[in-house]
Amino acid sequence: MKRRIIILIVWMMVTSVAIAQNKKPIVASDLLKIATTSQLQISPDGSKAIMVVNRKAVKNENEYYYTRQLYMTDLISPAEPVQLTFGDKSDGQPQWSPDGKQILFVRTDGEKSQLWILPLSGGEAHVITKAEYGTSNPRWSPDGKKILYSSSIPFSLIDSKTPWVYERPGRVQGDEPNFKAMKADERKKVVNSPDGSLEEVRAWLAKNTFDSNPRVLIRQNLQGENNLQPEENFSHLFVHTVGSEEKDVQLTQGFQNFQSADWSPDGKTIICHSKIYKIHPDRERENDLWKIDVTTKSA
């Protein structure tokens, strides 16, 4: 009996040493192997769920970046989730079609994001928008015939006056050339000089700003996710008709943000929150509830 106990103790000690020798300390790059899930969406019939799986990837040995792909899991008979999208593009914000036969999602390829649809009956995902300023926050209409989405339009490309007081002392909005809204050949025709007239000096300064030489920051909320954001963007609502080649309809305009938008149950109205700014948007902390008629665009 004692012999068996001694053998058991020796075996446990040898096993512990072997396990200890196989253990390695955690290093920073181990954290990059962690996969996380987000943006869970349950199918209309409650049998399945789609989610975004976030991972870090590496290229050229030390260049790290995020990948986001769509996965689907069965809620009735749990099994390993099925990967739906692949590659280095970033896929997210999935939405089930009302009939549960298609997945709408946002794919980022480069700087702009567009809406894609993946048919669950088979076939490849395909892009359905060509939005100039990209897309986000898509929502199916209740009948599945239209899609509401948001697009961020830069300050310089909005053709109207700000509803708040222009905050450059001694200046008025529009007293310098808007190089960002011009085509390349138009920019070449603008006379600008540091030694010219007042208009030419202002044009010269505006051109330097356009060339980011230097980068001019005149706002409070200038910190973006990966870089500084000297220029404001304003979130506006668009409607895409599924299966149509017609241009998407812009519902909202101007220096105003329309966010958290969704359809009313009858599909005739968009509910969202927004604010008519009386002060600069960076300092506004309140919002109002808005209703927008899809047909007339009236709010």
C-alpha cells in the first residue's frame, strides 16, 4: 500500500514538472488572439442569431489591424457558429430582412462604407449602394422594400448657412474660396497670394488649410477614432429602394444631425432625434425627438 502511495506521489510530481515546463508566460501579442462578439441580431422567427466577430490580424509580421466578419448561430439546436463573410474587409451592423431570408450589413473597404445584402438561400453577398459619403445604421422598412441609412456629409459640402453664429472674429461664412467643394481645374483658377489683396490672402490661407499645411483646428470635439477631425460631419438620412436603380432619396438637409433613426410600424414615418443648433454642435448637449414624413420629407 505504501509502495503504491509513493509511486502515485512521484507520478504527480513528475506530471506537475512536465506541465510547468510547457507553460509560457503571457506576452502582449497573446491579447491579439482574443476574439470578441458584438452586434447580436435575432432572426424574425427567433430561431437564429447573427453577430459580428472581431479579431486582430497581422501582415508583414508587425502590422496589426482589425477584421470583422459575420457569423450565424442556431438558437434552437446549439452548434458551432457558421461564418458567413470572409476576407480582410470590415463587416458590421447586420440586420435581418423582415422575411428572414436576407442579411443586410455594412462593409467598409478603404475609406467608405456601403450597404451589402447576403441572401441566405445561397449566392454571394452583393453591394446595393454607391453612397458618395458612405453608409451606416441601416434599417429595413417594415415591408422589406426600402432601406433607411445614415450618411455623414462634411461641413464644406453643405450648401447653406449655419444656424449658429459664425465663430471667426471679423469674418463671415463664405468669405473665402471653398476648395473642398471645387474640382481640381476650378482650384487652379483661384488667385491666391500671401502678398495680394485681402481676398487673395484669404484664398491663400484657405488653400493652405485645404492642403493640410498646416492643419487648422477650430473646434472642441476634434478627436476621431484614429486621427484628428478638423472638419465637422453632419449625419443625414437617405432611403434606398431595394432592387431599384434609382438614386437614393435624401430625406434631411443642412447643418443638423439626424441620429438613431428607425421606421414607424406603417413605414410612412421616420422617428429620430435631432436638434436645430443655436450654438456650435460641439457644445450642444441636448436633442429633440423628430418625425419625418417619408413621402414629403417634412419634419
